[in-house]
Amino acid sequence: MSSAPRVELTRGKIALLVLGVLGIAAVTAGVTVLVEHAVHGEPAHGGHSEDEHGHEHGKDEHGKDEHGKDEHGHGKDEHGHGEEEHGEGRVVLKPAMVANAGVEVVAAGPGRVAVTVTLPGEVALNADRVAHVTPRVAGVVREVKRNLGDVVKKGEVLAVLDSRELADLQREALTARERLELAETSFKRQEALWQEKVTSEKEFLAAKQALAEARIEHRSALQKLSVGSGGRSKDGGYALMAPLDGAIIERHATVGEVLTGDTRAFTVADLSTIWVNVTVYAKDLAQVRVGQVARVRAEGIAEAAEGTITYLSQVADEQTRSSTARVVLLNPGPAWRPGLFATADIGVNEIEARVTVLDEAVQRLDGKDVVFVQEGDAPEGGAVFEARPVRIGRRGTSADGTGGKTVEVLAGIEAGDRYAGKNSFVLKAELGKSGAAHEH
């Protein structure tokens, strides 16, 4: 009886001992977790909140690292652009690009500028050197000897007509000639008889009057024949002849066609001189005068031509409120065809400018006029150009003999500065590419 309780007590103690061991193990595990967090520098939080905070913190740190890398990388990009562009508004043009693009560097300097006004116009025929060929008598076209576009000389036969009217005039002339000869014979006989006192003075005077009338009639017939047969051909037909040297620009005569005195058979124009009819707006009328020199360019023609204003209309057009100035061009070349649109630079004044540059050197950049000024040579070769803003004065053409378009610079560059004169648009394009790459 006394042994049984001892066994139960022993089992209770064993259970308590097991529970104690488990508790110690749990405490030990918790301490281990705390120590691990302490080693990694993480605060000891429990369960799910600890994981979330640790994850977010890791993202923050990672974002910070990435941002740091981006900033560093961006800094490298900026540095790289700085090496290529040498700063905002600057661009390096390598030697090969300078040669291929044809960029020419020239020096700015003082010069005389012929101030011009630029006005639109149209190439036209010189009306003083155009002739409409019409027959003086009616007739039927027998032969056409020259065609459209042919160059002819004055007096050259263009066409031959068969004309009944011309035949009638010829018959009248022959009749008048016979009457004249008869009147001359009668007068000589009456004159001899009157001198011998065989006939009366009255008969002598009648013969004299008949002779005078026959001469008048013959002369009149010859005039009509001359007018009608001024172009008479060798075979008796009526010849239409060129009235001046030039080219046939219109032809309306065809074989078998009946032509009358008001029919325009051909038009011949002397194209060695042409007109350019320039439209002068009301605001420019006070500056444009007869005698001024105009430099004219026509569409599709590379070379300009110079002429003088010979006429300025005194009446403005009722609809456009503009007047017309006529510029005469001498021997401009076969490419100058009537009907082409043209532009005239009319010199109205001449000034002395402290600084001038070529007009084509001025480019528009961000709404400003700029000139690409060479700042020096690049270390890797080529030239460094700066897009320098300038304030532009009056535009015109060079009065120093070159005749090219030039512009007065009031501020931005000085005399002696070297700048991209021709093909400066290449620098503008390169600067635009660099800007686009930088923004990207």
C-alpha cells in the first residue's frame, strides 16, 4: 500500500520536469531570434509586421541605391554630352563633317550694305520687241515656211499666200502705168504742136492736166500695191515676212486657211531683252524710283540677273492697291522664259555698317536669331562653334563688289569674330540632334 503513492508522485514530478524543459527551450529560442536581429541591425518585431517592415525597408534601400545609380549614370551622361557639345548652345564639328557639309568659316567685319526691298514679280515679254504678223491683203495660205520656235531674221519669209486682192491691185497698177505712158505721149505731141502754133493753148493745157492726173493715179496705184504686196514673193504670191529678228512664239497660219487683214498669222518676239513686272506695295512706293538697279531671281534659275527700273506706274491697282515697276533685263539667257515667277531685290539705300555677316549665316533657334561663332579647335580635332544670339539690323546686298546678300549686326558679335558663313544650317541640325539625345 505504501509503494503506490510513491509511484504516482514520481510520475507527477516527471511531468513537471518535462514542462520545465520545454519552457526553457522556448525561452532559449526567443533569445536566439533577438540575438540574430541584433546582429543584422534589425529591430525585433514580431510576426507578420516584422516581415512587412523588413520588406519595405529593403525596397526603400534598394530604391535609394537605384536612384543613386541613376543619378550617377545621369551625371555620366551629362558629362558625356559636355565632352561632345562643350556646354549648352555649343557643338563640335569634326573635320570630315566640315569637308562633307561644305561649311565655310569667314570673319565678320565692317562693310557697305546696299539696303534692298524684296518684291515679287513675273517675267514678261518686252512689248517693244514683239510683232504680230498679219497679211495686208486677204488670201489663202499656199505654203508655211517657218514653224513655232524657229529663230528668224528680219525680212525672212514665214508663209506665202495666194491673193485675189493682190492680183486686183497689180492689175490696177498696170492699168495706171499704161494710162500714164499714153498721157506722156499725148502731152509731148500737144507741146510740140503748140510750140509750132499749130494747136491752141487750150489743147496744150488739157494734155498737160491729163498727164498730171495720170501721174497721180499711177502713184496711188503703186502705193496700194506697195501696201498690199510689200511681201510679194518671187512666184507672184504674197509673202508674210518677219518684221524683226527674234523667235516665233505663236503660229496660227495653216495651209489652205483664208487669212484676212485682221488675222494674226504669226507672233515674233525678240527675247534678247525681257521685262520683269514687279509688284510694288503701298508701303514701299516711297522708296522705289525709276533708275534704281534691281537684282532679279526667277524660279528654277540659279543665276541672278541685274536690270534697271525704267517705268513705275502712276496709278495703283484698285483691288491690290499696289503699283507695277518694270525692270528691263538685257540678254539674261534662254532660261528666262516669260511667265516665270520672279523676286526682285531693289537697292533703295546704302549704309556703312560696323559689323556685317552673310545673310545665310543667320539661323533661327528657339525664336532668336543666332550666328554660329567659332570658339576654337576641339581637342579631338574639328572646331567648336557657339550659337550666339545676335540683334539684326538692315538687310541688303554687299556694296563692296561681291553682290551677295548680307546683313548688319547691331549686337552679339564683333568685327574679327570667325563664324560659319555658308551651310551653317548643318550646325543647327547637329545642335538639334544633340539636344534631342540629351532630353532622351
